[in-house]
Amino acid sequence: MSITRHFIRIGDRIVHYRKAGTGPILLMIHQSPRSSAEYESLMEKWAPHFTCIAPDTPGFGQSDPLRGDPDINDFAEAVHALLDALGIDRCAAYGFHSGAIILMTTLKQRPERFARVAMGGYAVWTVEEMALFGDAYLPPFHPSDYGEHLAWLWNRILEQTWFFPWFAVDGDHRLSVAHDDPARVDAVVREMLDAGNAYQAGYGAVLRAPRDIPPADSEMPPCLITAYDGDPLQDHIDRLGDMPSGWEARKVARPDDHQQASLDHLLAGEHAAAPALPEADDRGFVAIDASGFNGLVHWHGNRESDALHLHASGRALDSGSAPDALHIDLPGHGLSDGWAGDAPRDWAGWAALIDAVSAELGTLKTHIPAPPPGDPARLYPDLTPDRFGAYLTTAWQIVRARHFFEPWYEASAGNARAFDPADLAPEKLAIEHRDLLRARAARPYHLALIDKDN
């Protein structure tokens, strides 16, 4: 079952969501500071039963943040605004951890909107636990000139699986689910890099949210709350107190048990059919099957344009460079999917893919940048996530050096290039840094551009 990706405009905000499956709508709210990407494997499991809609909550993933200093009610109202924009009157819903907090508030605001609800853990902090969190749990997260923020980020995400809260490094706060898997840490690191300091607003709203559930005598849709062994919120099951009729909370052994119990609960009721869902008209994804690539290609710009602009190798689309044209992230770059196998190193393979995208978008002219000077093997070193997060600082040093030398790895007077000091602002380097980390196909695309010119 394939997962598609979509954008929708709600007022002056863009919301990104993933969709999979057929049947009635199931709204899925992710935890902070993650994005809807964390639900991809679960969406594949549940897609035979539901049309799974998993939005990036405001400020996370590819969704714009809310303005000002939003609280949990603002995040819940944003969920309702999304459902309104999508034309969804009533649906089933699922939330995990902080996603459950947002969902609970959304449910209390308009219980008639939900047919059935399932939650993975629900935090009911004590006064002492809240005092422990304090300001330490959510320090500001801003990029720094020399990438110091990346060392902190790697260790913060890694040790969140060792201790909870992550900064309470003592025996009383050790977790039984500790790991040091670079790929799992990298997945969360990338989502934090996307969120930036907006994570404080989203995560902070959850931590400050009231921990009460609806009164026992309130009219609510059926709800199941489960938590598995090793989940730091499992003990909170005992703190929930009296619940409305049709509500149940239980402890289970494994994550699979939680997922199966949630699915069984969600399937038990009657659900309306899914409506047709609208999308933004200036950005989105097209499904392409050509030249060994079978996935989604991200586009942005004017759909009436006949001009398609490609970005340089190791970069991503820049719609500001030609605002009246169409731009794409090439496969293995930006928000587009990667190649199923090795990306082609000849121009014929990339050309066939680009032709397929052009046919889908209706463009006639393609603007192709020249490859940057240098040895592709040195321009794009291996940035595979490693146990100590060194790939993050390596990428940061590369994007900084690119402004001083050409090629960046030749730090000499003879290779010095003119630069604008304003381009060294950490916020600008952070964008280039994310682009480089995502550019898994940078080297083969560079080689293909050389092949094209020979």
C-alpha cells in the first residue's frame, strides 16, 4: 500500500500530510518533536482498513507553525481547521504520547466530531514531575555559526532513549528501551532540524496542557488508552481515574499489542466514507514510475508555467529563483523519494526521469544547471549516519566551506571565492545543511551532468 504526500493551505498556513489506504478516514496525530513520517509503517498496516490521514502538526515536519505563543487549545483548533479544510465532518482518530494530548484536547472541544478514538499512552504528570521538567526539557534550539548545536542535538535525541527526561542522568530515570541505533536517532534528528526552535512552541504547549480527561458523566465517543512495557507512560494508566462510559485504559506487553488493540477498537464502530480531499495549488507531489524510479517527486511553483527548473547536485529546489516557473526536488534530493536502487550515473537515466516529470506537470522547457567544479567523490563524501553523529558536523563544515572556496575541499588562496557575509548567517547555513543531508543522490546526479556535457 503506497503512502502519498500532500499540502493544503489553511488561511496563511501550509499544512503537509501523508495519506494511505481506502475506506473511512482515520486521523493520526504524531508525537512531538516528530512528524507524520513516524507513522509510515503503521499507516501501511492500517491502510487496508482506513484512509489514514497523518498531518504534520504546526511547526513540525513540513507544516507552518502557528503565530505567537500558542497553547494546547490552539493546536487542537488547528486540527479542527484541517478537518474543515479537508471536508471531513466526522472520523476516527489515533494519537501517540504528545499526539494523544493534542487529540484529547481536540476531543474535549468537539466530541461529536469523532466516531472512536485510540491513544498510545496519556501523560498525567505529578507536580514533582512537572517541576523536574521545568525549563530544562525544552531549551532553545537555534543553529550556531560552527555547528555546535548539532553535537547537542545528537546526544539529546540519543539519550532520550536512555533516560527520561533526557537530562536526568541518574539511575532513577534510566529506561529499559535504550539503544544506540544511528538510523533511529537520525530519523528524529532530521525532524528536529526541520522544526528548529518551533519545537519549543509545539512541545511546550503539550507539556503545559491540562492533564484532566473528560468527566465520567460526559457524553464522549468510545476511547481506548493503552501503554506497553518499557513505555515511560505505562504507569500513568493508573493515574487516569474515573472515565466516561465507553472508555477503557489498559497496560499491554508489547508495541504490537498496543497497535492491535488500538486497531480492534477503532474498527468496532460504524464510520462514514472518506470524501474527496482538496490540495494546495502551488505545491505538491507527483507519482512517477520511470527509469528505475518509482516514487514521489516534490514540486513547487506555478502550475500554469511551461518552464521546469532543476537544482544543482547536492541542493534542493529554490522557488524564489524563478517564482513564475515550476521547480522540483530531483529524486534523492529535498523532499522527493530516493531511487529504489542505485541512482543512474549516466544522463540517459536522469533524462528519462525528468521527461516523465515534465509530462506529468505539463512543462515544455527544462533549465538544467551546470555541475559545480571539483571531484564528485570529494565534493560529496559519505554522510551515512554514524554512532557518534559526526556526519552532522561534517555536513555543516562542508556547507560553510562552500562559501569560501571552490571546490570547497581546496582551502587555498588559489581556490578562494568571493562571498557575501550575510550568507553565513546560521539560519541560512541550516537550510543548506538540511539540503545536503537529504541529497543522497548528489554524486550520481553530478556524474550524470558531466556525462551530459561530454
